[in-house]
Amino acid sequence: MVVPEDYLERVYAGVLGKLIGVYLGRPFEGWSHERIQRELGEVWYYVHERLGRPLVVTDDDLSGTFTFVRALEDYGPDFTPAEAGRTWLNYVIKERTTLWWGGMGNSTEHTAFLRLLAGVPAPRSGSAELNGRVVAEQIGAQIFVDCWGMVCPGDPERAADLARRAASVSHDGEALHAAAVIAALEAQAFVERDLGRLLDVASSLIPRDSTIHRVIQDVRSWREAEPDWRRARELVEARYGYGLFAGNCHVVPNHALVILALLYGEGDFQRSLMIVNTCGWDTDCNSGNLGCILGIRNGLAGLDAGPDWRGPVRDRLFVVSAAPGEAITDAVRQAYRIANLGRRLAGLQPIVPKGGARYHFELPGAQQGFEAEDSPDARGVAELENVAGHSAHGGRSLAIHLRHLAPGRAARVIAPTFIQPHEKEMPGYSLCSTPTLYPGQTVRARLEADARNTGPVWVRPLVRHYSGGDQLATLLGDPALLPPGEAAEIGWCVPPTDSQPIAQVGLEVTAERPCGGSIYLDYLTWDGEPELLLTLPQGGGMWQRAWLSAADQFGRWWDHPFRVSQGEGTGLVAHGTLEWRDYRVEAKVTVHMARAAGIAARVGGLRRYYALLLCDDGMARLVRCADDWRVLAEAPLAWATHRPYELSLEVRGARLRCWVAGSLLCDVEDEEHLLERGAVGLLCQEGTMSAEWVRVSPARGEP
């Protein structure tokens, strides 16, 4: 596998193509061609506003695509279908995240997930033998496949193989063939532009007697004989329409529309997406796959050749799973993640721009979710543009063009770090998320002032956090003076927020006299371990939503803000991000009734964490869960239900120490050192526990 020189940028275009396609088709998903023609006409651009719906939403097409690739991250390139199934169990919260939860025998993915929970390993969990051919051949395998193509540039055989292994968790038969074709098209699109040759390569990787192979050949022959895509669509409906394939959303009709739009669109991004969306059926899925293929093939220039697809999106993306801190993300972040996986497969080192800064703007046009605030004193003051230059350790920056900046006015640029006020309710499943930024961490940014600016400006870092009534409150750091032509690096330790989640981070620019020109944001990031006390805040409810809950019940109970109940198995609630490494988590815990309950550190999903537990056999245990529990240390402890105990668990490198009521329970090394980072958590096995408070702080030695 030879990585092309423009690989990273083409992956970025593929990710953007996927997002744009999904956001374009989502508002009318499931509509017939006739209804679309009647109510929308040909779909040449976003229609969400016409239908009164938001553009950037939670969606299984996106969450599944960027979650299931974690099998490659966690288990390596030789991951088995069984390990892909364990990836589902670790990162999917039952009936809350990632999938369409349509019920056993109705949703293919829901069916497979219940099989996995019942102990049926993949690939049997998704097999037609177990679930029936109709359920096994629905569209999901094709929906979630794009990352497998993007990590294998120019290697369609490998992409198809990875896609089949991952998709066999939930699908079988024709669905696996369709997934292999889409992944192969995307992998080959890095090195081949001719649509016919792309289809030759992809179709050669599936059985010639399969229905999917016949679909491809039929649509290609229709394209040669029939110039009108509308007539070709009628031929697809007559031979491969929904009425001929049982189930809610069979893969065969929708695969036919992807191939039809690919050929009749002749490689043009806008025209191709118009065709596939106007055709109807599973519009967001088909549009997302096609958008990714053409994003890779055409690059960013192909996306930018038509209308402004990127501006309304601003790279924003939700990947809703059990991975703490990963739901609020963007296309740039995911592009680097996917491209670095591809580089790893090719034996290359990862690309880490600007020292690993979260917001670095290193790809053309990237805004990474930033926007100019539109509040009364900031309206019209700033415009944003990704530009070349003005970076100390990179090639690009985010220009803040100042308009009408004067005393009493402010230019503010902000990016989301948590659920925004207008995102509390979603049309699909809810946005389950933990924040990405926390008190005690240091926000850092580098800025340059254009030499042509008409005067100096003051720049201050800012965060906004939820408060009583779930309104946003602003905290500002110290101002830094930025004269024309000069640069500055600013740093600010985020102060406490009364246990409330931080929703936004950004900058405020002010001036003492009217000023025009541009400020260039080289990067903005944060680092360090958090320093926070989580307890019952003064009003509001977003503090509770800042916990990622995979428990039957989680919420406030009297004066205990954190009460966890689980009827079967282990219930886990997490707070923090996958980036936390060396820290101490402490909590005042009461076990009301449970087989085991306690606190967790380095939580990386539902089945990856360290935990200090009070167990009903009179023991206290330190365990490591990496798919399965392993006891690292244990000791007898005469603890009682309905009594509070202060538990402490410190993780520093491979060393783990834990205390109960101030007494050291154990000091051990995890020899395998499997878990290097992750969030904090509370967990309860078959019962109920509660916590009065939870504290997180940098690892500091003895309590």
C-alpha cells in the first residue's frame, strides 16, 4: 500500500463528503421518489430549513462509521470478527447511542447487538443462519463502511477484507458484498478517477453470481443505453425496488441507486448527490456513501466547485458512543485520525500538527467548528477565513477579519466543547456526550496580528459553562496586548465552574479605539489533568447530562447527585475524556445494595477501565476490565451497606494505588499496562450505589 502525497487532504475530503451527503439526505430519509419530486423537486442543495429541521444532527450513519473503526485502533489490522463484535460491546450504549434501535428482528444492528449481549460472538451474531436472510441483508453494512476504504488508499482488496470482517458482526450475504464494493471503490478512488475502471476493480472482489454483482452490471448497461437518469431510476425500481426485497431498508435497492448516481453524475459532486437524493429511499445513507467516494476521488476542489457545502457545516460532527469526550468532534479531527490509521497500516509515522493542538486549522478551508459570535455587541464585528501562513509550526491559520471593532464592541470566536443550548433535543437519538474541556486544564493559543492593522487589540481567552437554569455564563482570562505585526502566546488555567459543564471555548478581541484588520489564530488547545470537584450544583440539569450513562438508572436522589442503579450486569457512568492519563479520582460512595460498586479510572468505554470496588463477599478489589475483568489486587474489608466510604484510585503510568477511608489498600503495577488513558466513572453491578461528590485531580502522591 503506497500512500499518495495528498492522502491526508483526500481523506479530509472523503470525511466531508460523507458529512455533507448525510446532512443533505437526512431531512427526507425514507421518502419515495414521487414525494420528493412533489414536495421538494430536484434536491440540488440542503433542504433542512425548508423542512424546519437542524442541519448538524446525531445520526447512526455517522456515529457507526466513526465508532466501528475503533476495532482497528484497539485490536490492530488483524482484528477478527469476534474482536469487532467486542468493539460494539465496548462502545455502544444499549438503546441510547450509535445505532438505530428499531427492535429485535426489525433493526439488523439492534438484533446483532442483542445477540452479542447474549454471548453469541461475531460473525454468528450477524449471520443469516441465525437471524434470517432478510434481516441479515439490510443496508447497515454498506452505511458504516467508509473508514475501511479511507485507511487503505490504493488497496481495494484490503479495504474489502476489512469491511467484510467488520460488517459480519451484524450482516451477511448480499450486505457484505455491497460493503466490500463501497470500501473498494473508496480505496481505489485515491489512485483512479475513471468511473468504469473503479467499478471494474470493486465488482471483481465479489462473487459474479451475487445479486450485487448483477445490480452493478445492469446499471452499467442501462447507463450505456439510456441517457436519462430518471428512466434508469424506473428500471432500478422495476427490477430491484423496495417492493421486491423484504425488510425495512434492504441493501440491494439502495446499492443500485448509489451506482446509478455515480455513473449518471459523471463524477460531479453536486449533480451526483442531486440524483441519489432525488431518487429517494434511504437518502442519507446513499448520499453519505456517494459523497465519501466522490470526496476522495475529486478532493477538496471537487467539493468547492459547486455551492457552499462546507460553510453551513463548519466541519461539525457528532460521533455518539460510549467513548468519553469523543462525541463533540469535527471533520478535521476525524480526518487525521483516519489518515493516521492508514499511515500506520503502511508502516508510516502519524502526522501530529502543531504539537498535537486540538484546533490547528492545517487543512484548507478548515474551521473545526469555530464561528464568529452573533450577540448584540459582537454582531458583524468578525468574519472567519482559513488562510495560508501566520503559523509558527504549521502552514495555515484561522483569520479573524475585524469589521467595525470599536470601544463597547467585541469580536468573539467560539467553538463547542459540549452540547449547545439549541442541541439539547435532537430529531434522532439524544446527544449523549461528556465535555472536552475541564477546570484545572490550561487553555493555550498562539495569535498573530496583521502588520496592516490600524491599531493594537486586546485578546482574552474565554470559556462558557452552564449555570443555574441552564444558561451559559462567561469566564474570561487575562487580556494580552497584540500590536500590529506582532505575535503572542497566551495561557490560562480554567477556574472552577460550580460543577457545571463547559460548553464553549474561544477568544474575545477588543480595542480601546476603532480598529480594523485581521488577527490570525495559529492554534488553540488545552492540556494538563483536570482539577475539579463534582457535586450538586446550583440549579440546572445539564451537569447531569455531562455524564455518559450506560446504567439502567442514573440521576439525583435527595442530596446525592449521583445515584446509579443496575438490574443486570454492570452499570457504568463516565465523566471526562479519553485523553486523561495520570490522575487521582476520589468519591464519597454509599452502596445501598449491590454485588459490587465503586469508582473507575481510565474509562475507555463500557469494557475498558480500572475500578476500585466494594464487593458483597466482604472484599475490596482493584480490577482491570479489558473486555473481561481481571483482579489486580484484593483484600478483606469489613464494609457495610448504607454507610458512606471515601474511595481513592490513583493511576500514574503502569502504577495503580487505591485507598479506602484513607487507608492504603494496594500499590501495584499493571504489568501488561493495557489501559493508558481515559475518563473517570462510577459503576454498580446488580444493585444501587450513590456518591455525594467526585473529585478529580493530578496524581500527587499520598492522600
